[in-house]
Amino acid sequence: MDERKEPSWTRRHVITAAAGLALMPEIAIKSANAESRKVTVPSEAEPHARTWMAWPSTPAVYGGPGAYYESVQETLGRLAAAIAENEPVTMAAAAEHHALAAELCGPEVELIDIATDDMWMRDSGPVFVRTSGGTIAAVDFRFNGWGNKQAHAHDAEIASSVAKSVGADRRVFSIRGEGGGIEYDGHGTLLLTESCWVNDNRNPGLGRAEIEQHLKKTLGVEVVVWVPGVRGKDITDGHIDGSIRFVKPGLLVASSWPGDTSEWGRAHEEALAILAKAKDARGRAFEVISIPSATNARSTSEDFLTSYANYYVGNGALYTPQFGDRKADAFARETLGRLHPERRIVQLDMDRIYENGGGIHCVTQQQPR
């Protein structure tokens, strides 16, 4: 057994700058009639019109201006360029950052003048749904910096700006959350952690039943499966996309830390026990394929996320980390290739992203065709 004190699931060091926090006004949920229009939330594996990303624009998040902050930007640029080989990529960045972003991302990545604080587009950007008429709408969960843990004045407006830029109907709801906090199969089943959503830093006073009702209306899902997660140990309060992902309806891939007895490990085992008894929206039992986390990674950062579950499924390719743990990297690549035979597996050194507690999935958001 390795000697780690606990798995590196912490997101990144928290900035609590009260003056920089965006305190959005409460917005009443639209009427049930307005939301009764049938919607579906397409799976990530469906064809994309584009991938959305966001430029990290706040040096203080990364220890201030300097080599490390620059290397984070370089890493994000390399990822954007890799995805752009297979599908359009649009990078949100204030105009003042366009020259550097263009240099680091390359000519295939489109830049759009949308101000950002940080790079976690999965959380600050919209979740796209498809309406009964076939059009795309953008769900705005009113990002609040993972419960006002980080400055987010610009990031709070990204979902609205993205919706406007693509001409999508923006649907604003009174519940708060993040795209990384939900995992869906495109066929009516949603997975999420209670630690993230049933939390007064997002949804004060709301319980599982109320939140589940809102999410069913918002995303058009029929079955919601709750797993516990871990509250207060990382900035996200335990997003689902760091540990459990849909491959397809009925089939899940899960990260694992064999022998882990920490709070994270116990929560993960409890989640697997819940999934072993659960059924999806079509009455299917779940099959779970486990991919062990890297234990001999290059980086020794305290916040290093070593989960292979935080990958991104793009058009014709799947983007996944390689951590420098040769055995674990090879196993992850082989397993993901077997589970996604129709896609090329692109394994990338993204250490600067994973050192900050997130991953490839956290910095991308798909816009369905």
C-alpha cells in the first residue's frame, strides 16, 4: 500500500476575497408551465457543435504573476489546441488577454471577448439542453464561486454571455450548482453528490426532494441517483465528475484508491454500494468499471487530482491525463480505449491543471449539435 496521507481530491487553494465575490440577486424559478416544455440533456458522447473553454485571468489564484501562473496558461492552451484538431473550440477571454491566448492556443482556437476570472468552464459555463423542437437552450445555474469560496464576478456572467453569443435561450433557475456537479447519460438518468447540492452555500434551506424536482424540470431527467460526496474538504464540496462518469446508459467508470480509509475513500465505497442497488431511468442495473488512481505521479502537489475519471469525450477523440505513473497511465489508456472503441485516446500531460484540483473535464463544456 502506498504511504499517501490521503487522496489528492482537493480542488485548489481557496481565495476568500469578500470584495471580489459576486453576490447575485435571487431569481425566482420560472413557472412550471414555462418549464413543462420537454427538454433533454444530451450526453457528452453525442456530437458537439463546439467545445467551450475559459482563460485563467486571475494570477492570485495561482500564487501571483510568474512562472507557475504562466505554465497554467500554457497547459490550458495546449489542451485547447489538441481538442481543436477534432472540433471547433471557443475560448472565453477578455480582449486584453487575446494576444497571449492566441499565441498559446494556436490559430484553430476561436477567441471571444468574454471576461473570465478562472478556467473552470464546466462549472461557470452553461449546461446545454435540447428542446422538443430540436433547438439548444442554455441552463444557467448561477455560478457563485462554489459557495462564495473564490472571487467570481466575471465567472458569474459567463453562462449568460455564452448563451447570448450562440443565440441560445437562457434558462435561469433559483437553484445553484455547477456542471461538474452533475453526471448524466442522455437517456434520463442523473448522478450527483448530496454534499455539493444539498448545501447552504448554494441552496439554503432546500432538501433533496426540492432540488431533485428542480433538476428534473431543468434537465428533463427522470431518475436522480444521489451519492454522499464529501462536504468542505475541497472547494467544490465533492463534485461527481472527479470520481464517477457515464460511459453510456447503464455503464459507469469510477476512479478508485485501493485501501483508502480516508473520508474520501469511505464516501466512494458508499457511492459504489448505492449504485450496486440502483436502477437507471430504463430500469437497468449499473455496471461499474474501476480505474485505479495514479500512485506514482510526477507531481507532488498537495492538491494534485490523480483521478482518471476526469476526462473529456470529444468528437472522434477522448482526452485523458497521463500522470507519469507508467503502469497506471497504461491501464487507464487501455481501459478507456476499450470502453470507447469509436474514439482515439489522446493522453496528455496536464499536470498544471490537475495540480489545482480539477482536470480536463473541469475546463471544458460541450455545446451539442
